[in-house]
Amino acid sequence: MAFATVLLDGVSYGMVLFIISVGLTVTMGLMRVVNLAHGAFAMVGGYLAVILVRAGVPFFAAALLAAAAVGVLGAAAELTIYRPLYRKGELAQALMTFGLVFVVIAALTMIFGPEIKPLPMPGFLGGLVDIGLRPYPAYRLFLIALGLALAALLWWTIDGSLYGARLRAAVDNPRMARALGMDVGRLFTLTFGAGCALAAFGAAVGAQLLPLEPFYALRYLVLFLVVVGVGGLGNFRGSFVAALVLGILDTAGKYLLPAAAAYLFYGIVLVLLLWRPNGLLPSRSAA
Amino acid sequence: MRSRWGMTLLAALLASSVAGAALAAETVKVGVLAPFSGPFARWGTQFRQGIEVWQKQHGTSVDGIKIEVVYRDTGGPAPARARQLAEELILRDKVQILGGIVFTPNALAIADLITEAKMPTVIFNAATAVIVRKSPYFIRVSQTIPQVAAPIGEWAAKNGIKTAVTAVSDYGPGFDGEEYFSKAFKAGGGKVLESIRMPLSTADFSPFFARVLQDKPDALFIFGPGGPPTVGMINTWASRLKPAGIKLLATAETQQIDLPKIGPAALGVVSAFHYTETVDNPLNKALWADLHQMFGKDAVPDLATVQAYDGMHAIYLAVGKLGARAKADDVIEFMRHLAFDSPRGPIRIDPQTRDVVQNVYLRKVEERNGVLENINFETLPMRPDPWKEDHPENK
């Protein structure tokens, strides 16, 4: 009984990590940019959703609008800030994107203050649902359903659509893709924006688990990077598996061995990376 | 020696006809160390509001001596930076009194320095019990964690709670909270089923609280560092444990300033604390009124506001009594016997420990006129810090 609850907890936590991180795996795998500002885009989305909800927009509409706005913002950032970085080394990329994080933190602190901004969920998500064994929070079940739906959508997009085929081609061999006449630059912009939009959406729906405050972008950055690293750079299925595995193992570990909780997560990451240094699913393709 | 020479000089000046002019120009500088930037910036803001309200109510000078407050930004817990800033305040800005100090590591880092420089230092917050022992020039007007954690344990044992689990953040103050809650709870006949320590980086508290659910205690005691972890703990309790009838016991987690972030989940949480925002006394009412007038309707006093306000009170009393050029030892000797009324209720300094003695309130989160507030239901009058009794000073 307790086992089922812990499993659901782990899966729902993993889903939030997946929704936010999946954009990052594409950025880092596809564009080979060390994008430490990913959490900042997520956070901006969360804040936009807060503003919209306060202005009376229903929660889901607010989350989608915020995601769309951050998608546009992300595409603009790709064109202006990220594009010149592609040819620079990793150090320049890390410094630039890390600097961007601080700019966003300072800006949000100035506008909204350093405090947590609560993002109220629709009432029906606040209750408990009887899942046969015991009452379980509806919000968590919603996260699981949403994560699965988004994963399915992404799967279809990458495996089944023309856009996905181009994306995979560009990841596998960007020079060849260009030679075949693909507009790889536009593909990058579009994909970067989509990744940012997903992160923003994840931050909005996951705000009950990862509360929104200006240091969000740094506080959870390690989590997002770990999901991408363990999943394998540029591998969206890998991120899905990694987020679930980490979510479940971390949750079960904290439940069974709370005394070891402080290092358990990192221990799991260490073991996984020793076992599979290139990630759980290090295929050469984005899918 | 130097200040005695100063007194002689002052006497000479007084004897001369320029005495009036010299007095008018006298200033006491107070250096306030606090975070004004970064994730802990709220402390600095609240300190400043408390200080400014005090100065609005009592003026910027005492007996013709101007009190000038010099703020320095320590960022977060940063011992080296705190020490460096304290040094600068003492040597370059020539402050006569230090105040502020939010974090324990910062307080410990300046202890030797203030002893060497003979610098009276009024702690506005840092709450680890041992701090004041580290320098004879520390006076604390805030609180200690055992001072508020023990009363909630006592109360629980007396009020039908037979078993409890403690879940605290894995850091020094969390251990203090765990130890003193457990000690008082066991002394009252209660049983602690499990003590859980949760990493500060924890984002999802559900696995820990799933464990609590398995233990089936009557109540859960939590201690968090404020900010996201505290909100996470209370929300997780509300969605998992509250429906199972497990009560939540706390200390600083349910301050009114934080309740809007937690929302209705906080309803019914019982806590013990030294300042309740709704406490009914004229000083507290005046504090609210002036805060609203000076900083807008959204300003809410918290422990930092009140502790800084009281710190200034102590400093004003000392300067009023001893003048602008008092010796550090005289200032400390005077302050260790202080007793005055605060917005939190009466407080005094214990002459032996140089630590604050004050009422501890038991209160419950309720909603009144659409605002979530703490409402007192019991007052434990004038409680000292229990840690000092357990750890007598060896000399």
C-alpha cells in the first residue's frame, strides 16, 4: 500500500523533472550549447502564469499562454544571444548563459521581490482521489497524466512528423542536413523556442512541487542537468527514462532510508553514470 | 584607556564655553550587518523597516546625541564577508555599536573580533543558543531556537498528543529544534516515534511524509529554514497527513508574512513563537500603523521587524543613559540588566546569560476577514533559554 503511494510519488516527481528538462536535452544535444539558463526560461514562464492567474485567466489557459510567450522569448533569445555562442567554446557558453541566469534573477527580484509567488491550482486538483488503496492527491495524478500525454505528443512529433525527421537528421549530422538544403538555423530557433515553452509549462504546472521564487533558476538547475546527463545528451526518450528512474529511486530511497537522503540522489547519479557514462540511452539520434 | 582619555577630553570641553556646540555635533554610529541582496534580502528589508519605524516614533537622536545607522550587506551565511564588514565598520566607519546579524555562522565569525575591539554587539536575530557565550560583548534581543521549540513539545504532551514524529531540515538550527521539541515532549510523557532529517535541497517532501504516515503519530513537528522548503513541508502535510488526522506543530514556519504563500493549507497549524502579529498591545498596534503608513498596506511585521525595533530600543536606552562616549564594558553592563516593553510583549535580558527572556505564545493559524493569521490561545510568561540551563558554563 505504502509502496504504491511511493511509486506514484516518484513517478509524478519524475514527470515534472521530465517536462521541464526535455527542452534542455534538445538544446544541449542538438545545438551543443551548454545552456545553463534553461531554468531561467522555466521560471519566467512560471511568473507569467502567476501574473495571468492573478489577472483572472483560468489556470490552464494561463499556463499555455505563459508557455507560448516564453516560446517566443526563447526563439528571440536563440536568434540574438545563443546563435553567436554556437561557435564559441564551452567555457564562453557556460559563462554567458550563467550570466543570463543572474540577470533574470535580479530582474525578477526587482519586479516581484525575493519571496515565493504562490500559483494557485484549480480547486479540483487540490482534493484527494480514492485510487482503491487509499486517498491520493489529485494534483499528483494530474502530473502523471500530463507527463504521459506530453511524452506521447513528443514521441509522435519526433518519430512521426516531418519536423521530427528533420530534427533527427540535424542532430545526427548538421552539415549533411545543411547540404541537403534544410534550413538548420530555423530548425534550431523553432526547437529552442519549443524547449523553452515546455520548460515554462512545466514550471507553471509543477509550481506546487518546485515553488516559484527568483532563485528557482539556480536552485533546481542541478536537477535539470542531471536528468539530461543521465538520459544522454540530445535523447528525448533518455530524458524520459532518466527522469522517471531518478524520480522513483530518489523518492523510494528517501522513504526507505531517510538518514541517507542527503547523498542518496547523488549516489544514484554517480552509479548510473559509472555504468552508462554517455547516459542511459546514448543513441545517436534525437529519438 | 582611550575612552577614559576621551571622557577627560569631554569634561574639558564641557568646562569650556564651546560645550553646547560640541554636544550638538555628537553622533553615535550603529553598524547593522544584514543581508540586503540575494535570497535572504527580506531580512534586511524587515530590519530596516523595524529600525525606521523606531526612529520615526522616537526620533533620530537621544538627548541631543544623533544616532546614525550604517547598513552593510552580508549577503547570506558568509562568515568571511561578515567578519570583513565588521572590521571595516569598526576601523573605518568608527561605529560605536554593532547590530543586526541574521545567521549563526556570521555571528560566530565576528565573536573574536568584537572581543578584541571591545565592541558592544546587539544580535537582532542569529538564534543558535551558544552564540552569546562566544564573546562577552554580545547581547541578544531576538530568541533562541530551544526557547520556542521546547514550549511546543510541552504543550503537545499536555494536550492529548501521545506520539509524535519530528521532521527537520538537516542543518544546525534544525537539530536544535528536534532536540528541544523531543526533550520537552518526552518529559511530558510523549513518545517520539521517529526523528527524520531532510536535506536542505529537498524539493519533494512526499517520501519523508509517506514515512510519517506509516508511523501513524498523533502529530508531526517540523523545523524548516523558511522559503521554499517550509512551504513544501506545510503543503505536503496538508495534502497527505492532515486528512489522516495528524496534527502539525511548528515554530517560525507560520509567520503571517509567509502565510499567503502557503494558503489555506496552513489552517489549523499550532505553533509556539515569541512574536505573534495579532498580539494585543499598544506598541504592536503602533508598529502596524506606522509600517502601513511608511511602507504601504502590504507591509507585514515579522520576527525580524520586531527584533530590530527592540535592538534599537536597547541601543537608545544605553546611549540615553551613558552618553555618546561610554566604555564598551559599561554599555554591556547596562544592557544586561535591561527590561522593557516590546511589540511582542514584555522582554528582559538575563544578566547572567546576556540572552533574552520573553513570553512564548502558543497560537493557531485561523482565517479572519479573509486574512490568514496566527491567533494566540495561551501565553507562557517570561521564558528563558532552556539550553543555558542544560549547558552550565564551566569556568
